[in-house]
Amino acid sequence: MKKIGFIDYFLDEWHAEKYPGWIERASRGSMKVAYAYGKSNMEGKLSNADWSEKKGIQLLDSIEAVVEQSDYLVVLSPDHPEYHEELSLIPLGSGKPTYIDKTFARNRAAALRMFELADKHGTPMYSTSALRFASEYIGLEKQGIESICSLGPGQFENYSIHQVEPIVSLMGTDVKRVMWTGTANTPALLIGYADGRQATINQYGWECPFSMALSYEAGSSKFLKIESDFFGSFIENLIGFFETSKTPVPQAETIAIATILEFGMKAAKTPYQWLELP
């Protein structure tokens, strides 16, 4: 059995709660989350020690210990990505397959540093939103997409990744500028491509389902409501990555996504003005 190590800001969170069971079932018992490390205890949450005892996962006292004893590594902290670079330094220098949860990096500079570190040490690494693997997106014709309108829930800071990632996977990385068009309660970002193509993300609260409208240059259109088990598909993808060390998400896409998210936050301070991307 291959052993997986979790590295997190604090362990009593939804991804750390769900991933162990999903991984063990999807791998048919060939992989198991065996070790965990939490940087902090969070008020109102189980302590890292109590969480580990409840889950039957051995809590270790350092990232180094988790990295040393694990075959594969998962850096979590899904809602606190500002800690990803810090938590990833030792894993990315280990040469062991490492998955870093969404959102990969808070800015483009951090994303570039993390990839450079992984490349230097030959560490297979990727990051993704689980929404990338929704079956509704699989097999879509990418050629000729002129415009996308994406709807979804949540706040821009930690949930826009779930809409930006599918857009970039479908339309590519040649994004040149962004413009904030949202309100205080309904975040919205216009994404402009170098050739004039555009995409919008709109967030309309927690009851808003993930959905997407696509328009093609030829005049056709599609509307998708995301209802598939995208987390199940993501876990299958993660297992495949651990087995093969082949990264399933292009590095250029992850860097482009980090750049869009960083400049989207900046654009919110100057609504209705284009902000050029590096």
C-alpha cells in the first residue's frame, strides 16, 4: 500500500475530511492517507490532534517527517492559499509526486517560484480545481469558442478558481486584460483575450449552481449545468497522477489562472477599467 501524507494549515476542514475516504475507495485500498501535519489549530475547529485521532491518521510534528515517511504528498489549505508556498517548500524539493490544492497561489510571482522549485528538484507537481474534471466539460469542442459566460456560487477570493479554471482549459492562456464589473454582493470579472475573445465569470451566491454558456464563431451555442460528480473524477485523476507521476494540468494554464485571479482582485479596486496582465 502506498502512503499519502497531508500537509495543511489546519486539518479540520472539508477537503481533509473527505479526501482520505475517497482516495482509499477509488484506489481500491492501494493508497491510504497515513500521515498528516497541521501548522495551526483553529478556534472553533477540532485540534489537529483530535482530528487525527478521529480519522485514524498519524499526526506528525513536522512537514519534514511527513515528506520522509510518505510516498505521495498533498498540500491542502484550500481556503488559505496564502500558506501554500510556505507549506510546499519541503515537498517541492523532495522529488515525490505532490498535489497542491486549489487555489494554487495568491499571485503570479509565487506560482512561478513554486514551479521553479519543483522543476529544479524534479518533483512532479500540479494543482487544479475539481471543476476542471466535470464530465460536462469533457469532449467540448474548443476550437472556435468566441465567448463564455460562467455562473457559480461563492466569493471571488476562494471560489472564482472554479470558474476561471474551466475557462482557461477551454479557451487557452493568451489572456491580456481583465475588468471588474461586479458589485459588493455579486462579484463579476470580464476576461479579455489577445484576439478579442472574451469570457465572464459571475458569482450569484451560494444557491447559484455552476453553469456555463458558450458561443462559437460559427454561430452555434451551448449551455451547460454542471451536475456530474466532478470530485469523483478529480480523485480518479489524482490517483492516476500518483501512479504515473504525469502531471495532468499544463503548467502554463496554472500560471495563467494565478495571474487572472491576482489581477482580478486588483481590478476590483478600479471597476470598469481594463487592467493589463503581464
